[in-house]
Amino acid sequence: MIPPSPTPSAHSAATRVLVIDDDRELCALIKAYLDPLGYEVLAEHNGPAGADRALAEKFCAVILDVNMPGMDGFEVLKRVRGKSDVPILMLTSRGEETDRIVGLEMGADDYLPKTFSSRELLARLRAVTRRTARPAAPGADRVEAEIVVGPLRINPNSRVALLHGDPLTLTALEFELLASLARARGRVKTREQLIETIADRNYDGLDRSIDVHIWSLRKKLGDDPKNPNFIRTVRAVGYMLINPDDV
């Protein structure tokens, strides 16, 4: 069991992780792995307490279990996402892809099956926190031009994407994927290149999630994978963003 912290933490919000899961043994394992890497792992073991703490304190990420008694992970996600944009990594124990897609559509940044390895956990955690954890690089304040692909407009600076003038509700990873495809519009991006876009380091385990994120992104774009207007699959290679006006 990981007890609540009774005193102010010496860690900054950039390294504090909240785990919301009724499996106390799993919480302890996550803590044992991440603590030596510089993270401070705190835990809540039911949905209401987890949601309250996620909103009351500052964390670099929340690791949230889907299956909990009482308030499940989807309800917690809905409650937190209504007031906070903290990166959320969903833990899924079911085999169905539906849980993962529902979580992404509701605002989760990524998902992780409960059979994860410690290496995969770290890679996913770094991926969802990269946008807030990385230091500003020289020239990072340079303004990048808006990317226009037919009716799709992407502003990398404000991280806003518009379709026919209407804003798209995208997770951080979905925005990164869309921007990466848009910068290479008309050219194929391999899965390995897309993995490098959303992760701090290359890791083959992330390959499985690329297709799910693309599926969710297509749905938000109103795209039919069998007759795509935006994202075309290049079999055994990757994906390519196309201009629907040219189709």
C-alpha cells in the first residue's frame, strides 16, 4: 500500500505521478519501479478519492485503471478531464479494443494493457508527459507556420486543429500524430517514424498503439479507412495524410 503523503512533497509537479487503481500490489510495483528513476508515485485506491486528488494537486501524469468498483475509470476520466488537462494513461485489463478507443475518445492520452513491462510503462509515461516535461530548446520560441491541408488547418504553436473551421478535440498524442502527418503531407510516414514523434525513445511496444490512435484520429476527422479523405494506410509501411480536395 502506498500511503497518502501527509506533508508537502519535495518533488516538483514535473515528476509526481498519481496512480488510481484498487490493485494495491500493482500500485506498489509501479512505485518500486518509478521511484528510483526520479518519480514520486502516489496512489489512491478508489475512483472518487482519485478524482479529487487529481484535481486538488499537481501531477505530471495520472495512471488510471479502467476497472474499479463503484466509480470506474471512465467516470474518473470524465470528471478529471472536465477540469484538467493533466496527461492520463489508462490501464486496461480487458482484451477488447473497445475500452482503449472509448478512453481515447473521452480524452485519455494513451492506454497501457495491465500485462505491461516496466520498460513499456516508462516509454508510455515519457510519451504522454513529453510536452510538459521537456525543457525549452534554443529557438523553441520560433513561430511555426500554420499547416493547411484542404479544409484542415493545424496551428503547431497554439496546438489547435480546425476542420471546416470547427475545432477538433484531440489528445496530446493525437495532435502530435496529426501534425507529423501534416508536415509530411503527400509522403508516407512509417510506424517507426510516428513512434519517434510521440515517444522520447524508440520502443517497439508502442507500435501496437499507433493503429489505435490513428483509428481514433480518423473517427474525429470523419474519415472512412476504406475510402479515406485524409489518412491513407500504406500497407505494411505506415500512413500518409492526403488532401481531400485532390482525391
